[in-house]
Amino acid sequence: MEVKDQLQRKIFLPKTPKRIISLVPSQTELLVDMGLEENILGITKFCVHPKHLRKNKNIVGGTKQVKLEKIKALDPDIILCNKEENTQEMVAELEEIAPVHVSDIVKIEDAFDMMHQYGEIFQKEALVRTMVNSIRDKIAVLREKLKDKQVKRVAYFIWKKPLMVAGKDTFIDELLKLNKFENVFKESRYPETTLEELKNKNPDLILLSSEPFPFEEKHKKYFATLNAEIKLVDGEYFSWYGSRLVEAIDYFKTLRD
């Protein structure tokens, strides 16, 4: 079987892969929800959902650095990566071990495309179609719920030292738009900023994410001098794609309330 990943790279698979290494947390969760937990051999230390997985699977490293010899010893049929999470150098090294599929997720449709590609690769097409259709239905309900809501200008913080936000051309920005939020940072993907710049941009709302930096209630006071509402949000719902979107849309239904 010959397939293309989301970078349009051709991947040859002599058979349906049964031995999987997943180096992307949200994609690991998707595999489990596709009924492929038994086929997962290795994961990263950041693959925290479902919670029991790290006790039962081989931890092969993080998303930027992995133990190549450990992966090689597991004899995988396929290795699953992501353009943003994993490095080009890592992908090149992993290709010496097994076929590597690289996802590239910016839009919601990209997430659906990745899910359908997994459905084809692992022969789970019907299950994935049902999953994607369910998410589409939930999105339609959310848009109807928000249709009369006023657009709010927001800044979405992902790191504290240095202050860093999610900007344009990111999956986070895509989900902000879905919630009728206008991102005030449009210059680059993950720009660093200052309180002075933030004051000049004058957002209505500051969103403090739970990941990758774990913002907490105590961090709100740092932004208290700004004329904006400050809200803590679950970062996984804004940055994890795949099956996590099912829960994310339900979360978004209450966010604007």
C-alpha cells in the first residue's frame, strides 16, 4: 500500500501496520480511540492520555529527542510524527528504522484529513468517518449557539518567561476563531511579547493556557494592570487535535457563558 502523509511524502507500507510508535500526544490519544491501543509499542513521556498508557507502554523519549536504539529494538511497522512537534532531523533518522507518517495540522480540516489518513492506513475507515461526522455535527451546534455572540479580541498566552502567545497560522488560532475570538497577535506563529505591547493591543480578554506553561490562578495578578478580563483555559482543548475535538467542542459550548 502506498499512501501520502500531510507533507505529501509518499510512504510505502507492505501491509497494514500492527506495530506502532507514536511521538505525538494527541495522535496517541486518537489511536487509542480508534481501538489500536494494543498495537501501540512506544510513546513519548508527554503522551498523558489515557492516563494508564505510560504505565503499559515503552517511553521512547520526548517529542524533540528520542532514543533511536530503543525504537529500533521495538521493530515498528510505522512511526507517527508531526511537523511542529518533531524535528526534520528526527524524522530523517527515524526513516532509517521504519516508514514515517508526518502530520501537519493548522486548520480543523487538516485534523480531519489526518484522521482519514489514519483510517486508511490502519483499516479503520468506517470508525473514523463516524468520529469526524460527530465532530462536524458538534461544530455546527456550537456555531449556531455563538451566532449572536459579539466577537472578542483576545491574547492567548502559552508561556510566562518570556511572555509568549499563540499567533497566526496555528491550530490554537483556528480554534479561537471557532469561538468567535479575534487574536490580537497576527505577526507570527508564536511571538514573544511584553506587558507594554499587550497594553497597546488592548485585548478584551486574556486567556492563560494550562499548557505548555501551567498558568494558574496566582498568575492572573501579573496581568492585573491591564484593562481586560483574565481567564484560565484548558490548553489541551485548544491545541490537541484528533479525537480530543469531541470533548473540546463540548468545552467551548460553556466557555463563552
